Amino acid sequence: MAQQKVSYPAAERQRALQALTFAENSVLSRDLPRDTVLKGLQLRLSGSVVTTFGSGTPVADAFSIFDNIIPRIDVVINGSRVVKSVRPHMMRMQQLFTTQILGERRSSAGAAASAYPTVDGAFVYGTTGQISSVAETIYIPFEMVYCEIGMGREATWLNLKGVASAELRLTCAAFSKLLGFGNTAPVVYSSSTMAIDIVTLEAQDVPPQIAFSDWKQTTKEITLSAETTDYAIDINRGNKLSGILMLARDGAAGSATAATGKLASNLAFTKLSLKVNGQTDIKSTTFQQLQAENRARYGVSAPMASNVSILDGVAHMSFLARKDITTALPLQPPLVDNVQLFVNSNTSSNVSYTNPVSLTLQTEEIVEPR
């Protein structure tokens, strides 16, 4: 008797796509499988690079390795439908808010490359000619991770069955971006083995005709060179707004020997107000109040150590009630003409404007199927 084939239709599937080799100042691309429905992508940057320099030891930027040398990640469908345009640090903070766990971020330096660096932290420079090794993982979800199961989490899976093209794009910067802001001594980077592994999380059993919403995430940055009141930042309209993730950084310049980058700042911005049509306040708060709300809402414990916390400079403004996707803020015309986030920056006695203060915004929208 012929043996019956066993099928696992509801099982979550994973597969490893061909890795991408990091290349400075380039855009790397990998086609995504078009026979499945994606829940998310896991990206892991690992490898090593030789650093050579003159006297002293360079200081690395305080932010993650991934965020500095691959500052932008895009997922584009059919050439023009942008589902994600995000930066790794925002994905790292999003994972902390939604799981209370940080992804791996490890680095070490020595005479030989390390296959598995064990020290948690940003990029590490050894002495000249030594090898710096790294390992860092981020998760890019298509499922709406701020929602509960059954209340919209599955409503934004990415159905790639039948699309003409689906592409993951990684925008790479130069290795020099790993240097802390203010370092002046040049560093030569050579013999890089850094690569990005890509693993999919899939629901292959979903029929191709099922229509999902897109959880669209896009990023932009504004800079301010002086104290500003009610600075208006245009927010995307036309869809439903589920949240805005913010990252504030001080404009202080470091020294060549003790520069750790433009530091994340809890003081750079004070008042925050989201207004619809220029008059209706949807959210009115302060940056620090929003940070306190985030700790309570998401159950995140991020204690201070050496005057630094992982949540420094980060705040998430959520528009979801009860973790329900149907409560996202509708911003479609003709009822909505404009949406703006008004921000106040702090005085020069509390924040440095030596270089521009920056505020990075990750706008999170629900794009319903049409």
C-alpha cells in the first residue's frame, strides 16, 4: 500500500535566503519568495573587519553596528509599493517594546576573528591591525506586533502570492560611520567578511486570494539648529495611523579621544502634540511623559547604568486602544486635510546645538486593501 504523504498546512515555516555580502556605499538587494505569505524577516549581520590607524584608539559610535553601516532597510513590492523603509535601531527598539527582549548585539576585537563574539555592545576597536568581530540581529515584522492575536496581529501579513516582484533592499554606508561623532583620525578598514543572513517567517498555507492590510513603516529625520517652539512636522495622511516611533539625539560634538556619537537625548524635545486639520488635538504630551507611559504600557524595565539607559531618546506614540487594529486613527480625505506633529525643542542650557539636534520619526500606518 502506498504511503500517504504527510502535510503540515498550518505550521509556521522558515527558510534561509541567500546571504548578502556587505559592500560600502552600495545598495544590496535580494528577491523575496513569491510563493508564500510573510510574517516577518530576521536579519543577522555578522563577520569581521581589520582596522588600521595611527596613534591612540578610535572610539566607536554609541549606536548599533547595524544601524551605522546599514542605515536603511526597504521592502518594496511590484517596484513601487513600499511596505517598509526603516532603520535598524528603530526595529531594535520596537522589538524591546513588543517582546521586552533585545535582539543580540555583540562585538569584540583581538588578534584573530571571533566566530561568536560574547561581549554585548556596540562596535569595538582594538589596537591598530587587530580584527573587530560583530554579531547583531534585528527582526522586521509584517505582522502587527502591537496588536493582540485575533485583534489585528494577523491582519497585516504580507501576501506575496502572485505579485510581480518583491524585493528587500539594504542601503549600506561606509565603515567610517562606525566612528564616534568628532573622531578626526582616519581609520582604514580592510579584509571585511561581514555579511547579512536573511531568514523568513512564513504562513505558507494561506490561500493566495486572501487580502491583507499593509503595516507600512516609513522613516524621516528633521534637524534643528536652535531652540524651536511648535515646529510642525507633516505626518502621512490617506491611511490609518497606528503609531509614531521617535528617536531624539543631542547635537553635542565629542572630542577626538572621547567621542561616542550624537548621544540619544531625553532632554532634546519637550512638548509633543499631534493635530488633525490644524486644530484637533489627538495627543498632547511631553517627551518624558511619553517615555514614562511607554514603560508602563509595554512593561519595559530599562534601568540606568553609568547614566545611560537603552530607552534614552526613544518614545513611541501609539494610537491603538486595547491593542486592537480597528482603533487606529483614520486620516483619510475628505475629512482630513493635514496631519502634523508639533514639537518644542529644549533650551541651549539643556541640549547642545553645536551640531543640529535631530528627531527621527518612524510613521506607522495601516494601509487597507483596495
